[in-house]
Amino acid sequence: SSNYNKIDANILVIPAADASEKESYVLSFGSFWQNIYQVPLRNPPLEVTNAKPTHLELNQTGELPYGDNPSEGAFQFMWQPKSAAKPFFYLFFSSGYCCVSGDIDVGSEYKIMVCRSESPSGPFVDKEGRSCLTENGGTLIYGTQRQSSRGIVYAPGGQGVMYDKDIDGGSVVLYYHYIANFTDVDHPGTFGWNKLDFDTTGWPEVQALSNSTSSDPTSSNPTGTGTGVSPTSTGESRASRLSNPFGRFF
């Protein structure tokens, strides 16, 4: 289709409402073009249904020549914050231009955004109540960190969200890749992760690593100013322990 690009797929597992039903699956995908779409999957999730794709998100605030719809890498996560009466479906995505340095405006590089809905297929809105499909909505939760205890965190993205029972007695975790400098776009990507907490209205917020998970905690600041956070430099041990009851890799 001319509306979407069939890459950056993510499967969300939706638990059954009761014992008489089966869990269901939806697959989100898309990169630039008209951004993020979703299709339902059969059970077991080995093929898509014949349903027409649902348009989840569109942001048209980018600038050419890199593309004026800079959203991709959707990751859906189902979670019920303590302040909420029922679960929300969160749509995390990367917005901006990945791995381009020197010739783009500050703030146009990769960053991690979020929208949410009471339904896995939308409509999704941001924290300000703007539609993420028709009003360029999207709430920034983590962008470039110009100074942190472990150096530069440039253009974080390619994110996922999981639940890890071993972090502080059980925590939601945001993981991502980033570039550790501003000048070398071919520099190998670095793995980083941080806890996600949820505010009183149920919106996720990136947190610094606590003393129980890092010997070098700092304050969190998703806008790219201040001290930043403490991303890990490698992810093999921690990544292997991440587990999530509502999202699976295929």
C-alpha cells in the first residue's frame, strides 16, 4: 500500500476476558509514510486476518528532505496503573530522524513518544488530550540527554516496554538503543534501559536507575537538559531477564 511501510512489527497479546474466551493478538507496524497501522492476527498468531488495517497514529510535524511524517517502531503495552480502574493500552513509538547528526535541527532527532487508549485499536490520545491520529498528538517521555553520568545519550529510540519482576520488587522497564556521541552516525548503537513509573493520571514517566539496580543513579530528564539518566552500556545480562506477560517477541 502507498499508505504504509510493512516493517517494524510488534505483536500485542490481549488476555482473555474470562475462561470461556481465548487471548487475542494484534500486530502494529509502519515507518514514516502514513506512520503506524495495526491488523488483527488469528489465534495462534501465525497469519493476519482479512480485516482492513486500522490507522493508529500519524504525526506530520517533520520536515523534508528526511520525510515529513517521522514516526516508526511502534510498541504496544497493556498495563493497569495503580491509579486506574482498568488497563490502558499504551502506544510507544520513535519519532524523528534516526542516526542523523550535524545537519538537522535540534529536537528533530530520534526520541521516544507515547499515546494511550482504552482500546488496543484506539483512538489514541496524548497526555494533553490531542488525537495521535488527527492532531499530531504524542507525549515525549525520553529524548536526547546532552549530559549524563555515562556520557551523551543521542537519539534514543527503537524502544520496547516490559515487566521485570526482579527490579525493585517488580517494575515496568523501558529499553531502547542510542548513540553515545553527536558526531559519528556510524558509531555502534548502545543498549539502555530505565524504569517506567506512572503518574497519578496513569501516564508513564522515565525514572533514573535506583540503587538496587545501579551503582550510579542520576536524575531523570526526558527533555535533554540537566543531568540525564544512567543507561547501561551493555544489555546482555539484564535483557535476558526481562519478561512481560502482555507482550511477546516473535
